[in-house]
Amino acid sequence: MAKNKNKGSPRNYALASGVVRFGKSSMYHKKAIYKFVKKGKKPAAKKTVIFTEKKVKGDKNGGTRMVRVKKLQNRFPTATKAPQSTTASCFKSHTRKLRSSITPGVVAILLGGLHKGKHVVVLKQLASGLLLVTGPMTLNGCPMRRINQRFVIATKTKVDISKVKLPETVNDAYFARVKAEKKSKKEGDIFEAKKEVYAPSEQRKKDQVEVDKQVMAAIKAEKEGALLKQYLKTSFGLSKGQYPHTLVF
């Protein structure tokens, strides 16, 4: 038999950019698909037993008693626990990245802390991601200390510190301050108690002297060593009409 040459247009077709004329739910009702869908019987829900009958000994106890299958909680915390933070291990998993302008030996300007405005020499990056810098202390009074790279402006001036050997003990734990033990208060000690003032240890003083000698030797080895000394002694500051975003360091 000859095929029917009349081609009917589909009821649902694309209008533009993937948008069809009728949605999925509209076509479901237009085609009456709901008439041909076989609906199975839902299994009967199991009845959960909450109470059970239990025999009780004694003449005056009624003989039986209804007891819960699962005992209710009888201990409720007075304070809610803090939710576990999802960022607990983020610091451990993150890599410590430095700006491309910050490398060992670069002269940087401190923007925060006790020694802000001073020029310092970057020694290395510690495991925590903080920078280890020094003045040296003999030039501008800035000792070896840690600082975040956000509080540092890297300059184009650089000192060759490839021959400088830092002690292996200089790490993040090296700069952690040890808290003194609290002594029990006694009668008459109210006015005698003095506020504890931080003082560097003898080992830290010794390490500072050794590192300063090596850094000073590296500064003297530069072509403009004398000028570099004067540069490290000066502190950075803006005068009237100067803007930091227009300066080249």
C-alpha cells in the first residue's frame, strides 16, 4: 500500500533557543498519559509498637503495667554544643604562597606593628606562611621577627643573602612566648605583685648577633654598601602631595 504523503506538524516544537511550546507537565495531560500509567498498591505500613504489657509482681501493684519499648531520654544537656566548623583543617590544607615581588634578600617596608615604617631585609618564609625579617638590629633597631606579607611593601632593592646561614631553631615555635605560671595569691601580696614585662632570652640575643653579622657582611659586599646602610636606617613616610599608589618603590 502507498504510504500517506500527508505529514502532520508535531503538537510540541521548539520555539527559539531550546524553549519548547509546551512543558513536560502540559504534554503529560494532553497525551493523557495518566490513563495508561499502572499504579501499584502501596505496601501496608508496619505498625510500630510503642508500649508493651509487662507483668508486675506484688498483690497491690495491679498485676500488669504498660512499659515503653524504647526508653525516653532522661538526660538533657544544659548548654548546646557549638557546631563543628567546616574550616577546621583549612589552614593545614592550604599552601603558603608569596607575592612574586617578595624573595629572600628583598628590602621591604613594614606597614604595621611596633616597627612600622622601617626598612627591613626579608630572610625567608616560615612554615606558617609568615615572613622572617630583620633590620638588621644594629642599623634601625628592628630584631628578627615574623610578619604577614599583607603588612609589607616590597621594594626593588635587594641584598644577596645566599651566604647567610640561619640557625635551624629559628621557626614559628621559636617566636612563641612562654606564659609564666600563675602563682596563688596570698595575704599581703596585693601590692607586691608586679606586671610581667617581656624580655628576650639569652639564646635569642645570641642568634640575633650572629644573623646581624652575616647580614651586615652581605650589605658591605654590595657595590653601594654605604648608601644601602643609610637607606636601611631611614624610615618610610609620605609628605604632602605624595600618594602611595603613584610611587615606585
